[in-house]
Amino acid sequence: MSGCKKLLISGFRHSGKTAFCLSLALILREQGFKVGYFKPLGWQTFIKENTHSGKQLGYFIDADAHLIKEVLKLDQPIENIVPILINFNYLTSMAKETDEALEKRIEKAYREVSEGVDVLLIEGGHIPQIFYHRKLSTYHLAKKFDTKLLMVGNIRSDLPVDDLLFRKAVLDLLNINCMGVVLNNVPRTILQRTRDIVKPLLEKNSLKVWGIVEENREITNPTVADIQDVLEGEILEAPENIDKIPVEDFLVGSMTCESAIKYFRRSINKAVIMGGDREDIALAALETNASVLILTGNLYPNVRVLSKAREKNIPVILVPYDTYTTVSKIEGLTGKLKPGNTERIQKIKKAVETDVDWKGILEAL
């Protein structure tokens, strides 16, 4: 373990830290390094699977850690890679676990995953301060494992700039070695501004920028399957296409049929959300090549709608929620990487390889 280089990668939800971890691991492997991965605090995701008998079984995993274990084909059991799984109710669900027991579980897992590797990538928690009350937050773990910390930030406006500088100041106060930041998923519209204004400002304030990764909508846009995972609705048509079709826009069908056609034609690769009883709107959406119809209120559509969707191979999802709740659930949804998304994974890796000074990061360790 003494020769093992360690890097803790920290970020907030939707910053792309897991995708960055995976990309960096794949790049370093190609350079001949044996790479390990560790996520001390995982986040519970409920997974449903159908058995051969047709019954559904459910269990909890950390989906991000599962992705990296499968893609990297890591030998370590998932219990070592993610020793602690938490959820939104962790104050009560973890109440019976003592601080000492949790710390020992993390330390034991750390020894296992760091054994025999050249580089250990440690992914921070859901948010950096989570489990601060247990002294097991990302900040505590960075000091415990004596590792440098790299932030991954999502820049879409000027607001994250001050947030990143504030976090850097906190890390300095805690005597944690923050080596810098990677600015991830930067929209093309502000890419030049990020290079010319944001990067110099951050570096003027002693926060080194190791790379600026342009947003690729082919990667960040959710698929119909991602939407289905959140809504857990019933797929009425074209289940074979839900992993293939990207969604770039969400539209609500609540107008007249004539207005709807004009409205729908303005957007491509769209999800159209409407009540299941709006046959006219559903048919209009299908005629303008929607990516998916989301029918709210558990209202089954007319057979003509299902027939047209089947003809065009467009998925139809029936959900029990009202339209407002449905929109709220999928607001801000981004694409989720899965082990079988080889093409997406390679695109993300290529972007990091091209736009991030990964050699400099490795040398800095």
C-alpha cells in the first residue's frame, strides 16, 4: 500500500464525478497502471429484477459504484468497494451503528481495495458534507486517508465560481490538500467565457483548473429508460427502444390540437407529457416524431394511439401521477451511465483524455 497513489474526487450531484472517475481509471489502465476504486459512502438505489418465474426481486446498491465495478471488472466484492450505504433517512436508518463500528468498516474496506494497486481513486459522497455529524464526510475521509482532493464542478452560470472558491477556502481551513478542479459538462454557449474569464479567476484565487470538458448532449441527455427509472410507470409500447432513444426536451401537451402540432414541431427528440385521455394531442405528438409519450393519471389511451405508437416504434409510458408531479419528478434529469453503454462510456473517456491534463494530475500525486 505504501507505493499506492491516492486521489479523492469530490463533487455534487450532477457534476459528473462518477463519469470522471471511470474515465480517469480507464485512461490510467491504458497506461499500464493497476487502478482500484473505493466509495466509502454509497447512496442507496433500489433495483428491480425479474426472475425466471416472472416474479420481481428488489435490492439496494450504489448504482455508480456498481457501474465502475462492472466496467473495470474489479475483483473486489461490492461490500469492500462500498462499505456503507445510506439514504435520505440516514439519521434513523443508521442510528444503531456506532461511530466506531462505521469507521472500522471503512478502514477495513480501504485496506482491502488499496492492496496491490498503483492508483486508488476514492469517490466522495453524494455531497461532500454528508455524514459530517459522524466525522465521516468527504472532508474527514480525505484527512483520514491522507489523500489529495480534486473537485469536479459543473459550470452553467457564474454562481458555481464563488461556490468553488468557498469550498477551496473550507478545505484550506481544514488543512486538506485541494489540488484543484475539473470544470465538467460546460455548455458550448459559455465554453469560451469559461476559458477566458472563469479559469483565470479561479487560478488567480489559487484554485488550479486541470481541464474544461465541453458538454456533450449525446451523453448528458437522458434516454427513455432513464425517465422510466424515475417514474416507474408501465411501458405500454416499444419497450425494446427505451435504451436507444435520447430525450432532449420535455413538453406538456395541454393545448388545442392545432396549437399542439405547431408547438411539437419546434422540438426534436422530445418527451410529451399529457393526460391519457387526450387522444388528439397524443396522435399529434406521434406525427411529429416524439421520443416518448408519458401519459399521466393512470388513464389508458385509445387503441388508435397505441397502434400508431407501435407503428412508429415510439415508447408509451403510463404513470399514476398528475402532470405537475410527473414534470417535477423528471425536472433536471440527466443521462445515467450503465455498464452496457459502451459507446457513451468511450465518448466520455475521450473527452476527459482530450480536455483534461490527466498526466499533470498523475504527476501531482
